[in-house]
Amino acid sequence: MNILIIGSGGREHAIALAVKQSPLCERLVCAPGNPGMALLSECIPVSLTDPKAIADLAEKEKIDLTIVGPEIPLVAGVVDEFRKRGLRAFGPVALAAALEGSKAFSKNVMKKYGVPTAAYETFTDLQAALDFLKTHPAPIVVKASGLAAGKGAVVCLTDKEAFDIVEEMLGEKAIFGESGKTIVIEEFMEGEEASIFAICDGKDYVLLASAQDHKRAYDNDEGPNTGGMGAYSPAPVVTDALLEEVKKTVIEPTLAGMIQEGAPYTGVLYVGVMVTSTGPKVVEYNCRLGDPECQIVLPLYDGDVLALFDAAERGELAKLDAPKAPKGSAAIVVLASAGYPGEYEKGKAVTGIEEAEKQGARVLHAGTQMQNGELTTAGGRVFGVVGTGISLQDALNQAYGACEKVKFEGKFYRKDIGKKGLERCSK
Ligand code: AMP
Ligand code: GLY
């Protein structure tokens, strides 16, 4: 098959590595790709917000299956455009991708089909939202309904913070623009978070390994929120019993619900769960693989990732003999540019990747570029360094060993990725 991967981050680099290993892959094209992906495939520029241009590219390159990494093209309807033209793309149609694209929609789906989640109300009117806050004290969570690059959810620990952020979203400032014109205010949930990934074909699903992400910039979960500074998989907080509960109370009712809604869910259903004292509750749905979680859950899939995505797109997961358990453990540590997630400098020379990969770790590109034939930094999150092993400790040792070898000015990374998981393992 000729395969096209859409996206340019560490997640898409990991998808490219997994797809390239499959005997089903004859030719791999990535759009727009990154310098790491360029070592494995042909990279062609494309706009992620333009479903027609993406479908044109797939037609021109005679692509058999397109795998869409990020949420933006999915929410913009890229899969709908492919289907209209008789082309094949793995991912949800826009109506189904709205599970991520509109929190008002996803909360409504959860309520309608009995999926456990935080109690909530939806608002478009500023005064009504402020009145609601008067009877619902902090801690409370305020979320822009639309896509906001992961910045749209604000956990408010004081009443003032809640009033201020509601004013900023629904008032004149409209800090999230259209995305924040509708907001969801919801109950604060206490617990540990985990990510569950279901590969879905509209009715059936296959689970990948569970994972836990580290969103804060600094050790001990301090500092500002980021796109993710590291992750590990499987997450011991997700016990077999918890996973069964998530299947029965979240994934199965959601898939059945989306059939009722007229938008059967095909693609990755990423469920962010809070493990609370009264069981798992959904924090959010996403319509794609997590970044950086993708980079560690794909290597643990003990089968052919391309065959899995292909069967899901065809609606034929029931025929696939999917592995029942992940193989071993994996961890990823993100190497970031000094200043991230605030301002940071770009264009710093990078060395040491070959050296870092000598012991088996993989260095995945997230924010790099080629400048006059030299690899330099081009983003806040520059690389994700992935280690694998029999145990979580082995995986962390491999990843951290390699982190030291990659060099660029201003490099920083968290030193405590996986600590919570190790503590649970030793209990
Ligand atoms: P979201 O964009 O909905 O995933 O939210 C981003 C982050 O905010 C989550 O990963 C949680 O850490 C936190 N969060 C969101 N909703 C809640 C909630 N209801 N209770 C506690 N924390 C939350
Ligand atoms: N790792 C969080 C996300 O992909 O949204």
C-alpha cells in the first residue's frame, strides 16, 4: 500500500516509524513531515487546515490509505472530504471529531449516554455564567468549548480566578475567539489522570496500552502547563479492573451513542480519565492519538500498527487477530528549549542523536528544522526521547541515558518522568 501520514510532530514521527515496519507499506509519504520523518519518507508541504488540498495530494500521489495525526484537519472535515472522493483516510468524520472539537457536544453525548463525567453547565451568556459561579464556589473548571491548542481548560482554585476567566472568555476580550464563545463550567474532580486509546471502526475497538502524561513544565508537577513533557506506558494506575470499567461505562456507550447520533466513530478515541474515589470519570475525549503518548503506546503494540489502522478504516476490526496485551514498558522524555512554554530561542545547532540511539533509544523529532544542511531547533518541544524495556525502570533508564547525549544550547527536561508509576509498581 501507498501510505500518507498527515502532520509534523513527534506523534507523526512515531506513526511513520511504526508504519514503515509493516510489510504492508510499500511507499511512505508524509505531509508536511519533519526532518526526522524525512529520513524515512518523502515529505511534501501541505496546509493542515485545508481538507481539499490534503485530498488532492492523496489523489496525486495515488495513496491507498491516509493516516491523520492532528485534530485540526479532522475537525475541519478531512475524512469527510476523502470519503466524498472515494479515498480512504483513518480518522473520524467531522461530526464524530466534534467529540474533541466541541466540549459542549462531547459533554452532551456523555450525559445522554450515561458516561461518567464531571457535572456541568454550558453558557454563551456572560451574565448567566457569572450568576452560576455565585452559587458554585471554587475549585471549579472553566473550559472554552472549541479547540484552543490545549490551553482552553482552566482549573480555578479561587472564586476570583473563576470570575476573571469567565469574563475573559465571554466578555469583550474573548481571549479564545470563536472557540471560547461557548464555555463549559464543570465540577472539579480529584484524582490521578490517565490516557486510554481505543482504535475504533465504528462499532468495534482495540485498546492500545494505557499511558500517563506529564503536563507541567517542571519536576514535581510544578510550573506552567505545556503540551506534555513526558509520559510512560502502561500506567499502573490503570488496573485491569479499572480498564474493564472504562470499557463498559465509557468506550462501549460512547461508540453505541455515536451510532445513534448518526456519526459512527472510526479512528482513535482518546479518553482522558480521572481515576476518582468513586471510579473513572471522563475529563475529555480527543479524536486522535495523544502527543507524546502516541510515541510510547505504538512501540508497545505487539502487532502490525498499519494492519490495525487499515482494518479499523475498513470497519473490519472483528476480523483482526489483535494482540491482547502490550509488550513491556515505554517512557518518553521531552527535550525542550529554555523558556518553553513561554518565549524561547530557535536555530540552535543539534548534535548527538546517533550517539543517543546507540543503546536502543529512539529520538523523535518534534520541533526541528534543517538550516543550510544543519539540524537546528525550531520549536519549544524539540525532541521526544523514547526508551523501551521489560519494566518501566528499564524504559526510563534507556530514555534518560539517551537524553544526556543529545546536545543543543538551552536544552532542559524533567528528571521525574514515570516517578508516580514507579512508586505504584513498588507498592
Ligand atoms: P482538558 O482540555 O479538558 O483535557 O483539560 C486539561 C486539563 O485540565 C486536564 O488534563 C486536567 O488536568 C484538568 N482538568 C480538566 N477538567 C477537569 C476537572 N473537571 N477536574 C479537575 N481537573 C480537570
Ligand atoms: N498529551 C495530551 C494531548 O495529546 O492532548
